[in-house]
Amino acid sequence: MIKLESSVSFGTAFSVLPFIQSLDQYYPDVSYWFVNKVIPGLSLGSDKLLIAREDGVVVGVALGKLEDGESKLRCVRVSPDYHGSGLGIRLMDGMLELLEDGKPAATVSEEMMHLYSRTFVKRYGFSLTDVTKGRYRRGKLEYAFNGA
């Protein structure tokens, strides 16, 4: 059975770092960002971390940020073995609840757009507000939702 847990603990946050590192191909230096932005934000209360575990193994992660009245869905990542299982929806629903916002800002890389766009638009009513080339990687598109 998959269990979701919200955490602000440094130890727990560091335990998901290997899972987050797989995003480095889409977001260069994601490990640096996680350690230097997200983890301090957890201790300050601005960042939110939701972890999905099955038998103690991390199978999904959602990250969010709520600061100065602005909310952002920073990351939803599900192990490929769990794609199509509904775990991503559970993580999204949980993070939106933690953020207390049904339509936070979010961005999606061009390679991941096919995984998120339908759910963002049809299930959550997100609005595509911008498409930027080179936002995080030279020559690559980044899709922004809800004013991100």
C-alpha cells in the first residue's frame, strides 16, 4: 500500500534527493536547487514536500512553495513503474491541499508536457499562460501555467 507523508525534516528531504536527481536532464543543477532552495524553504515553512512510499521506498514526490501569497507547484514526480496508477493525481491533490490553492503557478518542460498537460487542463482547469524558449535550458521550451 502506498502511503503519502508530508515532511519538513532535513533527513526526510535528503532521502528523496536521489529521486529528484533524475530531473537533472530537464532542469540542470536540480540537486543544487533542491539542497539550497527547497530544503531551507522547508525549515522556513515556505516550501512543502509530499512523499509517496511503498514498503519504505520512495515512489513519488510533490514539491510546492507558498510564499507571500503566491503558490507554485514546483514538482510532481512519479516512478515510471507507477505511471497510470493514479499516484500522480494523489500527489497533486495532496499538494494543492497543502498549498491551499487549486490553481498554483507551474511550469513544464517540453519533454514532459505530454504527461501533464491533459491533467492540468482537464482535471484541474489550469490555464496555459506562456511558452518560453530557453527558460531553463537553451533551445528548449518551457510551458507556464497559471501565470508562472
